Amino acid sequence: MDPSQDPAGEEEFNPAQRAVLDRLGASPDDRPVFADDLRHHLRAALETAVEPHLDGLPPGEDLFVHKHRLAQVHGCETNFLAGEAEDFEWKVPTARGTIIHKAVELAVNWRRQIEPAVIIDETLARYEQDSEGLGRWLQDCTEVERAELRSESLDAFTKYLECWPPLKPAWRPVTESRLRAELCDGRLILAGKVDLTLGVAHGQRAGKVIIDLKTGNFAPIHREDLRFYALVETLRIGVPPRLLASYYLDRADFVPEDVTEEMLLATVARVADGVGRLVELLHGGRTPGKLPGPACRWCPVNDTCDEGQAHMAAVDDY
């Protein structure tokens, strides 16, 4: 996205859409160039740090790490283990994110006039054809749940269309892009799925922007999630993204961050520490710690956790 190549008057953008162009765009001279051995340096640093932890895995097992698992194990370990023991259950909030992201994907490739309600309905109908996962939940959910899901998804998708300019093919837009890196002979797998990417690297010159679309409020963990994506992307192709950005639809604003080598090395340390915690908790029998916080309200064991109960009482009394 180069603002200088977006002639004024070609399309009428509102201030929020113009802000997207201004915040995400960069001329070629403003895009950083990274060392061609950075990928190998990061891989070596991460593998050296995690190898001792992976020795604690049972024979033949590997460790799968994604952003949510990493965030959970760096938070309340008791909550993490409780969540690991529960089967995933679709609910309106989790289904909403999936519907919105698929709607954005359809909008990028839609050849007719974009009508938000039509695209949301097409998205719901597409998932309802599946016999597993979200499709099964949609088939079995109540009419109230489906109506609530459609309403909330339509609201968020409409806000996206209001705030973002139409994504041009020249910007290389990709939605729901899967990232994966395997380390230590496949014993450690880092994986993720990015809401939206724009741009592409040219040689060692960074050009890609990784974007997470958010319907809630800012949380510091959103920054860490994107840094994790940046590390996996660098391990994958050898060139980091240029910029990371969480975009909050409710307030039509970014929280952006430039990617640096220092950031990536800090993320290596966070991932290595998380791997150690995961192996010890899942396979080493370590007693999990407790870290009361906002997640206490939805924790599966909050009824029996004294620390969580005290935290919620203190928050309610504030």
C-alpha cells in the first residue's frame, strides 16, 4: 500500500478509510531491509532455548503452540489446564469472529455490489452446509442464538466496510492466512491464522502488514499475539512483516507496531518460556500457579478457586 499511488479523486474515502491508507501505507524507501541470515539466527536461538524443554515430552509426541495457548499459559496456569481439559464449545462470541472473517474474505473477492446483509447471510449459509464444527452448531443452535449471531456479525462487518477502503488486488490482500513453522525435527510446531495481510516482501525488504480485526477493547495480549505471528512469518519465509496492527472496529482505530529484530528476539524468549511451561504443566506434573484477572469470570473452576472469588468480589465492590 503506497499512498502516493492512490490518486486523489479515484475513489471517495471517508476520514476513517483515509486513515487506514495513511497508517498502513508506506513508500518503498520507508520499508526496512533485514539481514538475509535473520531467519536462521532466530531459528537457531529458538531451537537452542526449547530443546531442553522438549526432552520432557513423551516419546513420539510433539508440541503444538498457537497464540491462544501461548497467551493462556503465560496467564493463569490453573485456568489454562482447566481449559485444556474441556472440549471446545461453540458459542455466539466465538462463532461471530469466524463469520466476520469469512465475510471479509468474501467481500475481497465479491464481484457484485456489496450488501452487508447479503454477505453475512451467504456466510452463514455456507457454514450451515458443513456437518462438523461451526456448521453442526449452527444446525443445532436455537433461533435466538442464530439471530443474535447474525445481528452481531452484521454490525461488525458493516463497521469494517464503513472504516476500510475497498481492498485492491495490487495490495495483495489475503484473509484467513495460515502460518506454520516446524522446529527441532518437527517436535515443536508453531501455527496461526491471520485475519488479514496486505503487501509482500521484495527480496529482504519488508512489505507485508499483518492485521488482526477486533470487535472488543484493547488488551496488551493483542500485541503479543501479533508478535507471535511476526516470528512465525519470519521463520517461514525469511523476511519479517513490515508492520503489525490490531484494528478495533468499534472505535475505528489502529494500535500499530513496527517490526524490529529486537522485537522478534524478545518473542523468541517468550515462546521458549511458554514451551517450558507447557511441557512442565502437561507432562511434568508441575502444580499450576494462579493469576487472578479478568478471565476469572469465565474460568471453568472459578466456583472452587479462592483467589478467583476474591478477585471478582474486589472488582465488583470497586
